[in-house]
Amino acid sequence: MTVKLDTATARMPVLAAIRREFGEVAPLNGHRIALCGHVTAETAVQVRTLLALGAEIVWCASSTTTTDEEIAAAMRRDGVVVHGKRGMSDADLARGAHEVLSVWPEGPTLVLDEGAVLITALHRDFAHLPAPVLATEKTPDGLAALAGVGPLRFPVIKSDESFGKDAVDNPHGTAQSLVETIATVSARLLAGKVFVVAGHGRVGSGVAQKARGLGARVVVTEVSATKALLAVLNGYEVLPMREAARIGDFFCTVTGKPGVIGRDDLLAMKSGAVLANGGHLPWEIDQEALSALATGRRELAPGLEELTLSNGNTVELLGGGHIVNLSAGRGNASEVMDVTFASQVLALQLVLPKAADLAPGLHALPPECDEYVAAALAKALGIQLDEK
Ligand SMILES: NC(=O)c1ccc[n+]([C@@H]2O[C@H](COP(=O)([O-])OP(=O)(O)OC[C@H]3O[C@@H](n4cnc5c(N)ncnc54)[C@H](O)[C@@H]3O)[C@@H](O)[C@H]2O)c1
């Protein structure tokens, strides 16, 4: 046990409730789980919960920049196979996914995925393996990527679409950790500044709210009319990125889509603009365009790089354009990840007994998962309810 793992365990009451309630029955006994996820203390608590429920687990990192080496070492000491190293290459990341799928000759029976990495591989290079009984996907990017995989050969639960992600993790936990990372790493005052948020979805609406709470003047960019309208009704200005680029002091992308800040936007920015990506993949700020425009780069502080552009202006890039709260900050609070990870674990447990009847393809999380998670969290927070 490390202090970090100890602390995370104490701050994750919903997973603790699951271990207490289902540990003896061990509903995952005999299952082989392949897990793709950030190598953090919180994921380690989820892994330990799955082990306590009887499963065997192999784990690969879901990002090149977010592995906590101390946690990886602690889990390896416990005998868990973990593929991940902070600063690994994209090729090593892909190799890690392939290695976890090669551990068992008959492949995994269950898959917990992030970014659809393992599910995609099970339809391509590992299509010869027997289909797992069940999988879950926890990101919108991953669910979107699955559309390009073709017909799925096993059921996949959309654990991204849960009460925990919709109401707790994305708009509160992630949004708080993004805004605090941006403020802390840039060491700038937000009050009175123009803070541009690309995307007014679950994370973006929370980022806008938290940045406004610190006194920033928030501008939203969107491609969806409904989300743009919601942003206006929430009191924010909505502009195309090209116009927002001219006035922004801070930029935070949270769309899950590539090239949201492109070459011409970078050239339109004020000197000293701060750029951060909160999306899962490092593609929302066009890295190729940024590198091509950069005539000089220097590190101002850990996680904060100043780039001089060909027009003489500078921009400050946080976390190298990678998911900023995990690459340059301390990440999401354990109590938030508790809710998200508990939904995934419950999805496996509750769906597994009827998985044989599920058609291959995408399926919603059973409503009982949300009820269980909300009730356990309310109890942990000391919220008292009236009788129905
Ligand atoms: N940093 C973290 O810890 C963390 C946590 C959760 C999710 N995420 C990531 O954050 C991203 C957003 O997640 P979400 O749950 O808010 O998704 P979401 O689907 O709820 O919201 C995305 C929003 O972006 C908008 N959008 C799409 N393309 C756009 C563009 N070119 N310009 C402006 N807006 C655009 C969409 O219309 C949508 O409203 C994803 O990549 C997700 O994986 C990161």
C-alpha cells in the first residue's frame, strides 16, 4: 500500500460499499478482465475492487502522459500485470493494449475500456480470439470510435452514459480539476479575463460555470445548436472559434473532436494566450500546426511551455496539449472517480447474469446502477431522504 493508494481507498466509499456487499459472493469469480485506463491511484482502487469480486485482471494505460509510476509499481508488487509508463511513445501505448490481449490464450471474458482501444483491437488484430461475454466503454470519444469498427461481435455497455458521468464526474469533478489545473499551472488570475471554452457538453458546461465562479468572462464555442442555445441561456457569449481566438486570454478544449483550435486560430490569438486541452485525446489543439508555427519553445514551469509563433506572438501550452488535469495537474478527485468506476463495476455485475441474452452491440447501463451509485454516494455524504 502506498500513501496515495491508501488515501484514494479511504475517499472512494461507493467502491467500498460494493466490496462490502458483494465481496463474499464474488460474482466475478473465474472471469478474466482486460482493462484499459489511466494508471492512477483511483483506477488501482477499482482494480482492487474487481480482484475482491473474484476476477483476474490485466491493465494497460490509456494515455502516454498520465501513468503514475508509483501506483504502477505498487500494483505490480501485488502481482497485477500493468503496461504503462509516463512519457511512453504512442507505439508503446498501442503495444501495451496488444500485450494485455495476448496474456490469456482464450482472451479476456470481460473488457473495461477507455477510448475503445481494446474493443477495437478485439475486432481487428485479435478477431481470432473468442468474443468476450461483455465489455464497457467509459468515454464519448470511445463510443464515437465504435461506430467505425463495424458490427460489434459482443455486447458493450455504454458506461459513459451514467448518472455518475452526467451529473457528478464531468460537470463537477472534471470541470473543477480542469479549471484549477489551468489556474495553478499557468499561475494566472482568471478574474476579469476572457476564458474560451470549446464545447458546452457535460464537461464544458461545468468548466464554463467554474471559470465564471472565479470571475472570468466566459465565451463558448459550439457546433451544436441546442448546446449553443443552452450556453446562451446560461448567460455565456457564443462565438465561432475564429472570433473567440482574437479575444481569449485562456482556451480550454473539451469537445472530444480533432482540430478544434487550428492554424489560423493560433495566428489570430493575442500574445500570451494560455492553451489547455481537457479532452481525452491530444488532438483538439492542432499540434502539427502549432509545431509548424513555432519558431522557439521554452519551459516556463513544469507542465507549462511558451511557444513563440512565426508572427512574433507567444502562446503558453499546458501539459503539451494532452489531457491537462491528468498530465499537468493532480487529476480528478478520488471521490469523483469513485462514482464513475462504481458504475462500471456494477454494470459488469448486474448485466453479467443476463449477458448471454444480450445481442452484440451497444447497450444502455441498467437504471439500477445509477440508483445504487446515487444511494451509496448520498449515504456517504450524509444526505437524508424522506420516505417515498
Ligand atoms: N479531463 C478529464 O479528466 C475528462 C473527464 C471526462 C471526460 N473527458 C473528455 O472530455 C471530452 C468531452 O466530454 P463530454 O462528456 O463533455 O462530451 P459531450 O459529448 O457531453 O460534449 C462535447 C461537446 O462538444 C461539442 N463539440 C463537438 N465538436 C466541437 C467543435 N469543433 N467545436 C466546439 N464544440 C464542439 C459537442 O456539440 C458537445 O456539446 C471528451 O474527450 C471526454 O473524453 C475528460
